[in-house]
Amino acid sequence: MKLAMRMNAFSASIFAELSAYKQQKRSENDDLIDLSIGSPDLPPPPFVMESLSRYANDPQAYGYTLKGTSEFHEAVAYYYQTSHGVTLYPETEITYTIGSQDGLVHLPMAFADPGDIILVPDPGYPAYVAGIAMAEAVPYFMPLRKENNFLPNLREIPHEIAEKAVMMFINFPGNPVPALATEAFFREVVEFAKRYNIIVVSDFAYSELYYDGQKPISFLSVPGAKEVGIEINSLSKSYNMAGCRIGYICGNEEIIRVFSNFKSNLDYGIFLPIQKAAVMALTKGASFCEQSRAVYQARRDCFIDGLASIGWHVDRPKAGMFVWAEIPEGWTSLDFAYALIDRAGVVVTPGHAFGPSGEGYVRIALVQEEDKLLRAVEKLKQSGIFH
């Protein structure tokens, strides 16, 4: 069997290796606590489930939708206006995606040729690099360093690299790094993108998961952002609708037009009941999001305080569903992750899986109830690793 050369970019990843090892250990230890996967453990709002159920019982709902419905586009526009003060034209500045990953991996195919450079955060969400590989483009990693508040330093990007770049991914609040962007940084991004004619893709998937009242800034709320870029979001994390696979891209009209045309050759839209449920989430979900933030903030606080009590002092995330934890000296992130499985029965993700600058960290997902997070802390304490 002949494989396409592009498949060389999709060899077995650390995620697959970790999953296999986790399954092996689970057969030996049924008390394994998995904090490695960023999948919400909470249900969607009841009114979202009721809407999905009601429309799923409509015999007329099972045809192709072909695109996002007008009602869905209007709901996205309503959400952006009420939540971020951003005005969007529903028919020209919004399009659907089958979850945000659909957009992230396909955008480079619509706007990059083989050999073009795409700027990506390092560490960053693996879908960025997967999409770049599919387009046969070339990633240029922008390191996210603690000393710069985990914001990329655009001034470090060589002029010859910027000249060849066609796209830039940014992700705040991020995965795996739960950092927040400043308005000053976003203004710098707009200026940089205009100077080098770069499309900016702001991945805003964790926009509703923030703590201590520090609401994240939408890239599109910054002057000039719509001239250079788009924002992509999903209902997976904000409304616990991960399995529904629905998201959207909004912003620059020409980018939306091109991508909508590209999408029309890939799929036939999203199941109508899911779009109906998404409308309910976007228009009625503000109080639900507030409740979710309270749950995640309580989890964050009990877990971070618990880690501190055993001698592992890590930064308290300001947003997102992850803890980006600096590991003790003397370990690689991979060895440390395996040691936590072997000696504590706790599964985390090694930081280097998200890019070279992730070495020295592990990503921990706050996707278990408080009692289980505290149980994980106790197991870490008993492991002897932190003595």
C-alpha cells in the first residue's frame, strides 16, 4: 500500500502512546485518575438538551442543511454584540464549522500554498500543525515564555520569515497555556499583520472559561482586527457540547467568503437540531456560563492549593480548563508524566507534546470533580515524588 508523503507528518504521537500506556495501566489499577484529556465532564444546559431532543423528533429535520442557518448566524452575531461589543453582519461575516478543529485544520488549505510559512504558538494546540501539514506549508514556532507572560514576542520573528508568512494562529485563553492576551498585544498583532499581509486566526475556544472576573478580550474587539483576521470559536467548552461538533468563524468578510466556498466542497452542513440547540446556547446561555466558571474556579483553587500543600507550587491559571504546571528540576516532561502514572496513578500530558517550548511543563485538565482532584493530590503526595 502506497501512502501519501504528507502522512509522514502524522506518525504516532505522544498522545497515542500515552493513551495506550494509560489503558495498560488501567487494567492494573482501577483507581487511575485521568487529568490528561480536555473534554468537559459536565452536561450542557437543560434547555439545550431539550431543544436538541425536540427538533430531533421532527421528521423534516433530517435533510442536508448545506450551510449555517440564518438563525444560527444571527445567534452568533447576538452573542458577539452582547458579550464582546463586536458588531457582525450575520450573512457575510460568519460561517459555520463542524467544531472549531474543522476550521483550524482546514484554514491553511484555503490560504496557504506548499512551502508558505504559518506562524504558530509554541507550545500550541496540535491541530494547528496538523492543518499546516495538510496544506504542505511550513510552521514557524513562536515561543511562549513565562518571562513574557506567555505572549509571543513578534519582534523576535525575523523579517525574512515574516515576509514569507501568510497566516498566524493565536490562542488566548490558550491550550495548553491558559494565558490571557492584553489589548496592547492584540494591537501589535494587527499592526504586524498589516505590515506583512498576514491573515490572523484567533482561536477563542475558551472565551467563557475565565476566573476572578478577568474576562478575556476578543481579538475582533480591537480596532483594525477585522481588516486582517478572523476569530474561531466552538460551543464545546463554553456549553459542554463537545460531541455536538458545532462552531463558527467570524470576522473578515473576504476570508469568510473564501472559506465558505471551500467548505461547500467538503461537507453538507450541520444537523439542524444541533444548530437549533446552538442557537439556544448562544442566546440564553449567559447564566449557565457564569455557573460553569464558578465550578471550574472552585476546582482550580482546591487543586492548586492542594498541590502547594505537598510542595508542588504551580501558577494559578486565570482562564481555561487547564493548569500549565512547571515540573520539578531533574525531570523531562515525558519522564515526569510516566512517573506520575506509575507511582501515583495520575495521568497528565507532557508539555513537549505541544511543541519544543513545552518542555519542562505538564498540562493538567480540570475535568474531574473536586473530590477526585483532591484524591489526585493525595495520591501525588503518597508517591514520594515531592519529598
